[in-house]
Amino acid sequence: MPAYDKFYSRLAVGIKASDIRELLAIIKHRKDVISFAGGIPDPKLFPKSELADIAREVILKYGDDALQYSETKGLIELRETLSDFMRRTKGIQTDAEDLIITTGSQQALDIVARGMIDPGDVVVTENPSYLAAIGAFKIAGAKLVGVEMDEHGMDTHKLEEKLRSLKNSGERVKFIYTIPVGHNPAGTSLTLDRKKHIIELAEEYDVMVVEDDPYSYIIYEDGADTTPLKAIDKYGRVIYLSTVSKVLAPGLRIGWIAAIDDLTRKFELVKQYLDLHSPTLTQFIVAEAVKKGLIDRMVKVATPYYKSKRDAMLSAMEDYLPDYVDYTKPIGGLFIFVKVDKEGFNTTKLLEVAITKYKIAYVPGASFFVDGTGHNTMRINFSYPTFDEIYEGVRRLSALIKNE
Ligand code: PMP
């Protein structure tokens, strides 16, 4: 057989399998391990029979188009539907012409990265930040600069300091990447003042903002501010990304970019080379689902359900975890971020012990930090485990933290 590795690109050589991912992949098939590691919706919530009816109707009624190739930017019906949906639910005024339908918002991140980043450009992110966004930006050659966070997300005064010093040292910053609500992994949400501050800083330092918003529909506290940055951006600085993954089903692989002006055309051209267009069939299905109010209904059901899971998780943490453990209390989204203030406690090193001895899994926090810190942190998901698993899992986690 040939030595295949000589055929690898530099990019492929640079991509390394992560030990953590491999470990977590193994436990998917182990019933004895309680996993808080996933970031996935509870499949109990998938509106299966409604989606089956819509899929059947779409194929039988519109099959000639729904099973055919379609426009790179996405079906006009879906773009118009989503444009209305964002206006109605989020106050975002984006014309259908500025929307691009993507294959999940993961592809939106890739398109933004390919369309905007040259090797050596700086992307400023929250620290920690979403792992697969970090990956997409790094593959495009970005240097990532992280900004400290507190319980309200990115500290925008620190952001200002970072932008100033990057400017002084002649670095080229392309955009600030933020997950404003129900942050993955930090579980935080930005205040309205901070959102305004980010936009003002983007204008002052002449950079763009990429707002990644999969979670702002799943909100547990009345009165929590979930205004997207995009809705209050008067300068044309914000590129907004969202997805149906958390409010309908991730398997549909439908996300979108609400872009601006010339950027829209560029992103469209980038997407053309990636996959021509996102699946026509699931675009038809999502358009019908939104029109029929299925997302609104699912949000109504998912929110109290996940809220009760979040509350169960927080109350188990309150009961079991020692007082040197700190954790976020998310007002939305699917994650709690845990910090263990114990000398030498390293969640990366302990993952294997956690799985084999304590039968519990989490995602080690260090994976999400862009500066190699965060070894005493972990990301905990509460949407997927059952209520019993939440209580038992936190008990096991507490034993791990106390004993190791
Ligand atoms: N951004 C963030 C912050 C996420 O948490 C996720 C999913 N975990 C995505 C993007 C990607 O979502 P999808 O590709 O399923 O739309």
C-alpha cells in the first residue's frame, strides 16, 4: 500500500484527533456512564409527527422543486420566512436579500472564516469560547485573542483594552466573535449595556462583530435581556448567525447568516464552492415548519422543560458540590460552566478517571480557552441527561472533585 500520509495537505497534517473527543465518543455507547458532555437537545422534544407530516406534504406537493438543486443563497421562501421570523421575534430588520441559508450555523462560521480571515489576522473571542468556532477560525489562519469573562459574559472594558493594544501593536483585527446569550460553554448572557458597548467599540476600532446566536430562544428568566446585537446595530457592523438546531432539530442542518451589503455576495460566493447549496428538502421543511408556527410551539414546550432540568442541575450542585466549586447560573441556553478552586485540580487529566472510576463525563474546560488556561474548569450540559441522571451525575461529580 502507498504511504498515504505524503498525500495529506498541510491543513490535514495540522488537524489532530483530540484525546478528549475520542474518549467522549466511546462513552456514547456505554449505558453505565452518565454524560454531561454533549451539547445536544433532548430528542423527546423533537416534533416528530408534525415534521413527518410536513416532510410528506412537501415531497408530494412540491417534490419537483424540493428534490431538485436550488439557489446557493437558499430558497427565497425560507429566506423570507426567516426574515419575518427574526423581525417578529428578535426585532432584527434584515431583508431576505441579506440572508444566506447555511448547512447548520457551523457552516456559517466556516463561511465567515473563509470570507474574512487571512493567515495572521486577529479574531477576538470570549475566553472561553465555542470549540468548533475556534477550530473554524484557526483553520483559516486566525490568531485568537481571548477576552476575560465574568457572570455577565465578556468584560467589555477588557475588550476595549485588548482592541487598543492590538491596534497599537499594528495587528489586523477582523472581527469580534461573541455568543451573546446562553454562552457555550460559559453559560453567561451579555447585558444590554455590554452589547451596546461592543458595537460602539467595533465602530471605534473599525472591526466587525460576528454574533453567534443559537440559544436566545431558550430563556428561563422573565425580563432577561435577549436583544440581539444585530437589532441595535446602527453602523452595519454586526453579522448575525443562527440555526434551527436548538429550536427544531439539529439533524435538519439548517442555519443562516444575516449579513450586510457586499458581504452577503461574498459569503454567497464562498458557499458556492463549499456545497452549492444547503439541502433543498430540509429548507422546504423548515420554511413550512416556521410558517405553521412549529418553532414557536417548540420553544413554548422546550423552555419550561429545560428550565426544570437547569433547576434540577443547580439544586443538585447546591446540595452536593463543596464550597470551593463555583458555577454559572445560566438564564438561557444548555450549559453550566464549573470552576474548581482546588490546588492542582486538572479536569483534562481527570477525564479518564471520571469516566472509568466515577462513571461520569464532562467536557474539560481547557479545550474552550484560547490561551491554554482553564484546566480547573469543565462544561456541564443539562438538556440531554434525564432528571435522575442529573442528580446521580452531580453526586458522582462531587465525589470526583472531593476525592481526586
Ligand atoms: N455555535 C454555537 C455557539 C453552538 O453551540 C453550536 C452548536 N453546538 C453551533 C454554533 C453549531 O450549530 P449547528 O451547526 O447545529 O447549527
